[in-house]
Amino acid sequence: MPLIDATVIATFSRRMRLRLDDATEVDARIKGKKLKPVCGDRVRAEPINEEDDWLITAIHERQNELSRPNARGDKEVLAANVDQLVVIAAATPKPDWFIVDRYLCAAELMGIAATVVYNKTDLEPKNGIDAALSVYDAIGYQTIKTSARTGDGMDALADLLQQCTAIIVGQSGVGKSTLINQLSDVAGQKTAEISRKHREGRHTTVSSAMIPLPAGGAVIDSPGVRDYAPLLQSPDEAAIGYREISSTGRECRFANCRHLREPGCAVKEAVEGGAIDARRYESYRRALALSERLSRDRY
Ligand SMILES: Nc1nc2c(ncn2[C@@H]2O[C@H](COP(=O)(O)OP(=O)(O)O)[C@@H](O)[C@H]2O)c(=O)[nH]1
Ligand SMILES: [Mg+2]
Ligand SMILES: [Zn+2]
């Protein structure tokens, strides 16, 4: 039996669900300890004699990775080969816009499109939501308001996602899984069902699953990450992750300006004048501090 190319469509710790290129799905284990496939990976696999399981023998080169530092500061990859990031905030739990910013920062570093969704519009309208969303609109991110309960905004979300491989991220409880269930067709529901059974059954570890969409494309329901932070390799990357700061930063007097206390800083000026949102700037400063802490710990 030859080696075959496949896509990882669900992960349960070291067990994987694969979609082979002939569209059949199989369960798989991983050869050796070093290989760490994630949802979205393209892999090499082969059947195992006398077993239903397949064996993953290699991971093909990734187009991109959504990653974060683990407790030791090393890279942990959450998903691979995605072309769109959708970050969800909601009426409940209370939105943490700093978490939204950190996911957007990751999307900028990956070089992929990102959208901000505000879900649960059926609940009591909260003050300040439109103002918070308009900050993202103003810097060129699409924003969509949805209710998985009433269907409000779901067409816009479905349009956005068609033909893409997207990942849906955000705080726990904002409605990621519910939105994906609403968007998916019967085939998708089946995958969702399989992943639910696995999650509740013997494989109780955090898992992620890629659900096909009726109009083409697929969406990854990301694992529960309590407090996401992107992996920033250098302080420069913090600025790259904040698009309005990196574009305004080109006007700073010094090319290596970190936009803190340097003279002739166009970013500080824009924050004082209100052209750059003060909370986004604070978010950038936190990302910068985090990256400096990480690189100090590493060297
Ligand atoms: N009222 C309301 N509740 C929602 C909506 N979307 C999801 N929920 C509820 O929010 C809770 C968390 O949803 P879930 O999809 O598990 O969130 P996840 O942790 O982001 O995957 C569940 O009780 C859902 O029924 C919505 O649009 N409106
Ligand atoms: Mg969920
Ligand atoms: Zn500056």
C-alpha cells in the first residue's frame, strides 16, 4: 500500500482524524514522538497492517501556523494552513478587547485576513459595543454582528467564510462552536458529532476539529485557549501585529522607534491627537513588554 497525502481534520491529543485525498476519513496515530501534526496540516500517511488505524509518517511544509508560547516560552502550534482568522467577542462573557487585539496581532504576523465578530446580539445591548467595533472598522478590519440564536448576521458570516479555510477563535463561551454548527451542512454536522463524541468519550483532552462548509471551504473550531498571546520572536514583531501603529510608525524620526518615549515619535503624536485609539496603543505596549520579557527569558 503506497503512502498517501491527507489533511488533519481533528486532533485528540496524539490521535488524529484524517481526510484522505479521495475524501474518505480515517483515524490515525503518529509515528515517533517528534512529529506534532495539528488541525489543517497536510500529512503523509499509510495504513497499518491488520488495523483500522493509519500512521502519519510526515508533515508537509506549512504555509502558516497559528501559534503561541507555552509555559516554557517555546512555540506551541494550534493550527496550520489557514487563510482567514475570525475572532469572536460576545455580549457574554464580557468582551476582553485586549484578547481580540492579540489574535489580530497573530493574524498580521501570519499575513492572513482577520475579521471581528460580535455574537449574541439577541442579548441585552451593551454600552460601548459599537464604539469598540468602530475602532476595528477604522483600521480596516471587517466587523460583523451575529446571533447564533436568531440567525441575525449569519448570512454575512457565511459569505465571509465561503471557500476559505478559516479558524474561529475567542474567549471560551462566546459561541464559537454554536456558530460553526449553524454554518455547517449535514456533512459538517457529522464531523461536529464525531468530534463531540471523541471529546466526551475516551479522548478527554482538548481537541480541535475542521468542519466543512456548504458553500465550500472549512472552518476550524479552535481548542480552548484561556488567555491567548501570540508568539513574538522580537520586539519589532509587536509593531507589525498592530497595523495602524506600523503604518504610522514609518513617520517616526528614528527607524528603530519603539513608540514609547522616543523623540519625534509619530505614533505617540497620533495617540495624543486621537488618530490612533489609546486602548489599541496600550495593547501594543503590552505586546511589546511581553515580547521583551520572552526574549529576555530565552537568552
Ligand atoms: N443568547 C445567545 N446565546 C448563545 C449564542 N451563541 C451561543 N450561545 C450560547 O453560549 C454558550 C456558549 O456557546 P459555545 O458555542 O459553547 O461557546 P464556545 O466556548 O465559544 O464554543 C452556549 O450556552 C450557547 O448556547 C447567541 O447568539 N445568543
Ligand atoms: Mg466550543
Ligand atoms: Zn515612534
